Amino acid sequence: MFRTLFRSRITLLFGSPAISLALLATLAKGPDSKKPKTTAAPTGQQVYARECASCHGAKGEGGSGYRKPLTGTRSAAELAQFIAKSMPPGPRHCPAPDSKLVAAYIYDAFYSPLAQERSRPARVALSRLTVRQYRNSVCDLVGSFRDPTKLDGRQGLRGEYFKSSHFRGEDRTADRLDPEVHFDFGAKGPTAEQADPYQFSMRWQGSVIAPDTGDYEFIVRTEHAAQLWVNDQKKPLIDALVKSGSGTEYRATITLLGGRAYPIRLEFSKGVTGVDNIEKVKQKPPAPASISLEWRRPKLPAEVIPRRCLSPVPVPTVYVPATPFPPDDRSLGYERGNSISKAWDEATTSAALDTAGYVTTHLREISGVPDDAADRKAKLEDFCVRFVERAFRRPLASDQRKFYVERRFEGAPDLETAVKRVVILALLSPRFLYYNTTPGTPDGWEVASRLALDMWDSLPDSELLKAAAANQLASRDAVEKQAERMEADPRAWYKLREFLLLWLKVDQVPDLAKDPKRFPGFDQNVAADLRSSLEIFLENTAWSDKSDFRDLMLTDRVFLNGRLAKVYGVNLPPDANFQPVELDKGERCGVLTQPYMLASFAYIDTSSPIHRGVLIARNLLGRTLLPPPAAFAPFPADLHPNMTTRQRVELQTKPAACGGCHGLINPLGFTLERFDAIGRIRDQENGKPVDCTASFRSRAGSIVRLDGARDLATYLATSNESRSAFVEKLFQNLTKQPIRAYGPKMLPDLERSFESNQCSIRKLMSESAAIAALQP
């Protein structure tokens, strides 16, 4: 009865008897009773502090085990996968739940671009001119005092043919446009109108366009008299007017800047010596005659100068600063003027002295002041003021005019010395050598300077300077309009061309030697033609009216000439010029399947999925890859003669330490396995079908499945990560600054604009340059 009463009272006070009894049992244990503990799940920050900080630093800044900061391009999902598979090094890796936690923490705390901006904000750095910018700027500075000439799009040289050896106007039999200078006349005259095969002459003139910067060796081949002028109207580069011996080949080297047109003239004559022996000579059959104009571009074999590099329009002489400079830093994927060395300082001094010597040697022509002018001093002072203002990219204040010009004329032994002093002082001034020097909102002169460097790697032209003087460069629309105007200048294309070659990692001409047994007929000439093929492809795609990034990835056009057609199985005449062809219908797709690209990223006898995959991952997808943990050498094919290249790569990269990077590299490279070491299509390797299927994890964390080059090209043309990588790399190449220095919104804003402008590369270039030019 007592028990029943007790239970009823407990129920009255606490509700359910079961609950109440449990509560009483707990209370009965007294205040000293211990409560059962529950272990809380660790946070990502706690996992990082316990497992990662000792090697990577408390804030990812680097530590004793890994000195580099933890930054990169992986998504949080990719980081989690990498940590679960590879971290920490050794047999024990981070459990999957913990890897997700720590990856999320790392990404938000210091890894992602936004986190980096918070913890280590980038800034637009004070920079000197890069070597390319210096040379272009000095070239255009001197050239701005010569009359400009624009090419009209025609290709080839103007050829004049004469029926005598004296180039007399009354003897001219033809005036025409020759695409190349490569003729073998035999024992006949050059034209049907030629009356005398014993004596005739020809003159070709116009301009020659240098694709690359470097030393060019010009070659004239002929059995008769010839003279060649290149970038000098008075002194011939090759003088074989008076022949001695039986030589038929003449060579000379000259330094040229890429993307510029230079005046060229070639004169050839076949004749007899002495009036008295003409009849005696004509008693014998006419001697054979031929003439060929060739060159060796930097690091390439000799070739007849192609029509695409010739124009019938004559241009003024171009000043080329040929002083050797130490190379610029390219560790971030673009050239930077971020350091000053003794070698660079000596180079700028030497270049300034050379330029001053050139200006004074050609002073009358450049300044326009006659030697006998009564007011020559005043006019030369005015010329020097204009020279310094163009060098500094803005007008001179009165004190600057006095320091840089007037004082140099005071006490000078002669006017030439005074001009030389002005030129040297201007070219050694920080006002010329450095840029991004104006704090705060840039004025019109600074905007013009930045825009010219971004679009041309050079100085503002007269129209840009006029706009700055009129205060017409304050708005984005006005600056973009100027940038779009500047696109029409060849310098804009050649700057983009340099970027594209760097983006594709073929800016340095690779050695394309291939196994002659496996690839007969593949020699240096074929390799050079393949490079020309890629250059023509890029110009016809990236610099077309559409200039569509998607076309760059997807178009099936390949440009072949007769020599390449023979190697790649296309029916073209042996002497055919470069032309678009359909090669391996349905298999080729975009720039990655251009034969030069495939041959460049391959071994001497086999393809290389790793080299091709690294190119795509780093440059086209913008991923960060770690260097191999040890020196890497591929398994020789003869070590596993029954394996395909893919099987050997899978075997060699099977260890867990390789998986973090090769999980991305290998699949991307495998998609191009249908192309061999010279970029020819194949269905089998070592008697086995080629497998070009693959899958990898995108930056967003989804699995991307691909079957061959076309699937890969489609992904690259349409994915956000490849477009984002392209936008970022182009912007940084234009400005020579990290894109994060312009704020976290710059990249996403440009990506959206790129998308809305139909992925126009030209529009992206002009818009990027305009936005950067206006930034505080």
C-alpha cells in the first residue's frame, strides 16, 4: 500500500511514473555522481592544427615540412579528395570525414582566391619595363619621328624586270607582284618579252615582316651578281655585285624585332663584262641563271621567305635596339619587370648609348633639321623636348625641361653632343624605365601609357597622346574605344600571338627530332613547316573577325603545304602553299590536335600522355600541379614491348604518391592517344586498340567522362574553368600584374563579359586593357 501511494504522488509531481522513477534514481545518486561524457566531433580547424600545421604552418604560410604557402586552384571537393588519398605522406592518410572538414577549413581560411585576398592582398607592383617593352618602346620612340606607313594587306614583293643589266626605266619589261623570290630561269630570260637571255636584271622591293624577335640570317643564292638591302636603304646587307670565284650562296645576319615590317630591296643582274666581248660571248649558249631569297628565322632552318612575310609596300627604316638583356622573370607564367640586377642596369646603359649614337648619326633625318639651318640650335632643342616628352609619355614641366634639355645644351662642345646627352639622360630616367608610378586615380597621360603597354608593349601613339591632352581618357567607354582602335595595329596581334604561344608552351622553339625509322621523312624542314602551320592557324582563328575562343578549341581546320601533305597523307601538289585542309575527318578538333602541338608534346618515338596532360591541366585548365617527388624518367618502350603507351604510364604512376596529380594529368593526356609522336592518327599501338577514354574530377567536384579529342575539346570550349583560366592568363600577360591585385571581382566580371561577348578574344583583350588602364 505504501508503494502504491508513493508512486501516485510521484506521478502527480513529475508525470509518467517511468520518467519520474528514472529522475529519482538520478537524484538519488547525489551531487557527487559523474555524468556520462559525449565526445564532440572535431572541427576542420582542430584537425588542421593537430595533423597539418606542423608541416604547413598555422595559417598555411609554410613550415618545416613544406615551405610553400598553401594556395592553389583546387576546389574544396578536390582538396578533400587529395587529402584523403595523399595526406599526410606515408601509409596512414586522413580519414574521409576528417578530410572534408579540414579541406573546407583550408579552403575558406587561406587557400581560395578570396581567402588569399583577405590574408595576403595582392597589389599592383611598381614595375620596370620588361625587355620586350623596352625594345618596342625605344624602337617606336625613334620611329615616331619618321613618317608612318601602313601595309595594305597584299603579300609578296614588287618585281621590276629589265632587258638590260642597268635597271634603266626605258628597259623595263615587267612590273608585277611576285609572291616569293625563288626562280630558276635556266638559259632563258625571265619573261616572254625578254629579248636577250645573255643580259637582263630584276629588282624586288617592299618590306619584310619578322614574326619573331632575334637574329635572322638572310641568304641569297645565285650564279650572278646580286645585292640585298634589309632595314638600311644605303648600305647593303649582302653585296655580291662583284663576284670572285664560283660561289653561289651569300649569307648575312641582322637582328629584328618581331611583329615589325622592315624595308627590303634585292637587285639581280645577269650580264657580260666589257662591251668589246659581247659578240664573242654570244657565240656560246647562254649561261643558266637563278635567284632565291631565303632566311633562317631564330632557331629554325633556312626557307624561302614566304609570301605571308612579304609586302610590296615600302616602309621607313626601323631602329632595332640590339643590346643583349638578361631575361625577365617568368616564374608566374608571364614576363615581369620585378627585379633590378647589375646586368640589367648595364644593359640599359649600353642600350641608351647605342640609341644616342644612332639618333645623332641620323640626326638630320630623324629631327628634320637641316645641317645648315640658321636656327639649328633652337630647332634641335625643340626636337629634344619632343623626344623626352614621348619617352616620358607626358608633357614636361618647366623645371623638367630645363633639367633634361636646356642644361644639356649649355656648355656642350657641339649640338650633336648635346642631343646625345639628352637621349642618354631620358632613356636612363626612371620616368622612362618604370610605370604604374602615379598614386591615386590615374590622369589621362597615365591611362594612355598603361593602355599602350597593355595593347602593344610600347609607347602611346600620336592619337592616344592627343586624346590624353584633350582629357578624353576619363571614361571606360572612351578608353575601350581607343583600345579597339589599337587592335587594328599589327603590334596588337603580335602581342596576342606571343601570349598564345606562351599559353600553349611553344614560345621557345622545341627540338622536334623524331625517330627516322618510325617516321621517315620527318626532318627539320617538316618541323619548321609544322610551326608555320600552327602560327597560321592561330592568326586565322584567334585574330579572325569572330576571334571566338570556342573556335580555337573546336575548329577542324589544319593548314598544310605540299611538304606536310605528303607526311600526313593529304593530296596536294608538292609545291603547294599553306592552305586549310580537312585532315582525319571527325578526329581533329581545335588547337590541341594541331600536328605541331601533338609533336611538341611527345617523345622521339612515342606519344606522351603525361606531357600533353600537364599542358592541359596547367595552362588550359589553370590547375596547380606539384613537381614530381623524385626525378622522373619514363619507362622505355622496349622494357615493356607488349604494352601500349597508356599502359606503361598507368603502371609507372600507379603509386599512391603519384595519384594526387596524375589522377588529373593522365586522363587528360589519354584523350589524345589516337595521335602518335608526330600527330598522325592511329587506331592501334603494338597491335592493341588505342584507348582514349578517360574521366577526371572537375574543379566543381563532378566527374567528367571523355572519349577522345573531340570530347576534350568540347569540354575545354564550354567549361567555366577553362574559360576562367584563359581570361586570367591573358589579363596577366597584358598587364604584367596578378589579376588579384585588381580586386576579387575583376576575374568574375571579366568572365561574365567574355561570355556575353560570344567569347571574343579580341574583345577580351581590349576590355581587359581598358579596365586595367583606369584602375587607381
